[in-house]
Amino acid sequence: MSAYRKPLPAVDDLNRPFWEGVRRRELRLLRCEGCGGYRFRSFRLCPKCGGDKATWVETSGKGTIWSYGIFHKAYFEGFKDEVPYNVVLVELAEGPRLYTNLVGARNDQIRIGMPVEAVFEDVTPEVTLVKFKPAG
Amino acid sequence: MPDKQLRGRIAVAGVGNTAFGKLYGNDPYDLGARALKEALADAGLSRDDIDGLLVSRIPDYQRFGEMMGLNPRFAGITPGQGRMSGASIELAAMAIHCGMAKTVALVYGNNGRTAGDRYGGEGDRYGSGGAGPWFPYGMTSPGAVHAIMFQRHAHLYGTRSEQLAHIAVAFRRHAGLNPSAVMRDPITVADHQASRYICEPLHLLDYCLINDGGVAIVLTSAERARDLRKPPVYIRGFAQATRLSESYVPPDDFWRAPLEAVAGDVYAMAGAGRDDMDALMIYDNFSPTVLFSLEGFGFCPVGEGGRFVEGGRLELGGRLPTNTSGGHLSESYMQGWALNVEAVRQIRGECGARQVTDAGLVQYICAAPLVTSIIYGKEPS
């Protein structure tokens, strides 16, 4: 098996629970214990209410495509053999958005508003990424 | 809104720039220093007259001050982000107004071309906290963010890539009339459509040009400017608003909320409306930003930017000459600085073949998470 050459997530103390969740096939968000708001960004304080207590919770893994782009230029060596590849901006049912890739559909089948659901891809023995596929 | 009493109280005394392109052997300090020499000569001032210094993209204000032998009373630095050109000019105006300095040198130096800046990939620092979290998915570059925003605009309003082409064609035509512009050969809508995709739906000709160059602007009080070499170009109005919350992803409204807020403030301060503008300088890092700017400032209804830019409306001779220098798409990507200089030169009537007839009011607009606008005028009020 050839080595995985794409960039890997930069895991730190703040986002480690997210990546540990992905490893277990859970898409987690931080949920503020003060206002109940979800956030994708692993800030210590809630951007909505300033509360400093939040819990990582598993989400539905469902969302819709907010928009997308097709990369024809490979800015990373590891993506050179994949162009043109898609990047989709998914709006989760819980509210927050994240950039990811759509799998299980051709680039010309991607539509804004398309319902999608999370899938988990083990890219190295240690690292899993969360991608999305058309909701079935 | 800034105090309306500031209308016409601050003026541009001098502007200067280096050539644009590949300028081997010049770091950002050198480029800034060369531009500042030009701006001081333009104003008829010497280094000793400078008592305020704001540098941008130049990495260290202290080293720049040492290099130039300056001991200003007021000094500062802004990061090398395009939105910071307008913000820096506004900050300098405030410093002069409140007595922190009498004459502020604003200095920008960019050696991105020879230094190999790519605005995508491992070095990408664009966005809130940088783009690093998205690298595993191949998401990188400010161009891709704007491509994704434009895709959404197209979905909501039916905007088409061919409409963006009219922006690129207009600015290239202007660049053909500007001896300093880097890309001067005319292009057509078909050329735009045939240029390769970078991040689809954006083509190569929707992207700005990475180049080397330096730009400097000298600001002072209107009273002082009247005694200097060139006629003053008055700052009639300026304003700022932001959309920083949740800005790790693009906003739902294409920055319309901060754009509308700035529009309301800047026109009120200037005592003039959008229909009074003789030319526009719109921050065109990517062509869709021009649409977002025109819609947010009310030049056309929301969603109609694509139709608005068709038919040569933004070209010299059209109703709303925009980016008469060629802008970032065709002159050089000087991150808003050279667009502000072009506004000044239009007001002074120094633009030769690309001169707008009787340019009395020229507006700079930058649509970004930090929105700015500055209205320059031939008359103080």
C-alpha cells in the first residue's frame, strides 16, 4: 500500500475530541451548556453567549450542500492525481457548516441544497476523515 | 459613523508607486521605501516632514523606520491583507484628526511574485485563523472561497460566468490604457470563458495577478495639503463595518449587511450619494467580489449584479467607470493600495488616456469580512 500523501488534520488539545469522534464514526460538535448552541469551531468560550462550559455531542451526521467548488489546480502534491476534485460546504442539520468532500456522486451531479450524510474514511491506520455522500 | 465634521478635513498630499511585475532583488522594505520616495517627491515633502508611519505587508515597522531614518510620533503596522489598505488609510485619517500626527506616511511593499507566494497550499493563511483545518479535504486558497460564494450566488440568482467575463474584459481594456499595468493585451468574453478553471466556477481570468510592487500614500490635514506641491485630494467620507462572527465560512448574504452599513455611513459623511460618484475603485481580488460590492452598496438590486455589469457599464465611457487602472485583475494585485492611488490620480486629472472626464468624486470599496469604503473628492465638501 502506497503512503498517504495528502495533508492530515492538525490535531490539538481543543479539537482532539472531534477527531477521536470521527475515528469512532461519530460526527461531534461542541454544544454550549449555557445557551444550547452548537459550534464546529473548538473555541473554549461560546461565541454566542460567552459560556465556558460545553460538551462534545454526537450529531445526526445529516445536512445539505450550501455550495461547492471543483478544484482543477492541485495546491497540494497529494491531490495531484485527483484533479478535478470537489470541495463541498455542508450545512449540518444542527446549524454549523464545514468544508469537506462529497463521495458517491460525480462532480457534475453535485447540487446546492442536496441532502447529504456523513461517511467515515480511514485514510491511514491512525486517521479517519469525515466526508459526505448523497443521503439515501 | 465617523464625525461628519471630518468631511474634507483630511487630504491626500502625495502618492507614489514602483513599477509592478517581477522586481528581482527587492524585498518588501525596498519596495515600500522606493514608493515612499516617490510619494514624498509628489507631495513636495521630505522625510523630516513625516511624523506618522503606518506600514502594511512590510513585516516590521521598526526595521522600516530604521531603514528610512524616521522617528515618527505615531507608528503602526497592519497585516498584509487587502482589506487593510482601506483600514490603514482610515486609521491615518483618525490619527491626524485627533492630533497624533500631522503628516502620515502609509507604506506598502509586496514581493509576492519573486518570493513565490501562492495563496493556496501549505502557506495559505487566508480566513479566520487560517485555512489549515480544511487542508485534509484539499480546501485552500481565497480564490476557492470566492468560487464557492459565486456558485451560491449563481444558484440563488442565476448569475453566470459569462457575466463575470464582462468585469475582466472591462478592467483589461482599462489596463491597456495604463502604462504601469502588467497585463495590457485586450481580452474578450470568449477568452475569459476559454481560460482554464482554477477552482470552478472561476476561471484563471477571474483571478488577480500576483506581482511585486510598492505603493505609498501621504496623508495630512486639508489646511496643510493646500500649501503643498499638488492640489489636495480630500477625503470626503470613510466608514468601516465587519462580519467577523462565524467567518470561518462564507456569509449567507455575501457581506451585504456590513456593505450596506458602510454605504449608509460613507455617503452620509461625504454628503453625496452613489449616483454622484464619477468612478469606482472596487477591490477585485476575484471578479465576483465586484458583484457583491455593487449589490451591497445599492448600485443595483440584490442578485442583479451579473446583469448590471453587462454592456460595458463598468468601462470608461460607460455610466460607472470602475477600476480605471485595470485593478487587481489586470494592473497588479497591490491589495487595494494602488486602487486608492488611482482614485487620487483620477481626481487630480493625471490619468492620461484612461482619465475620467471631470472626476470630482471617486469611491473606493472593499468587500471582505472587514468592509471599508473611502470617498475622495476634488472639493472638500
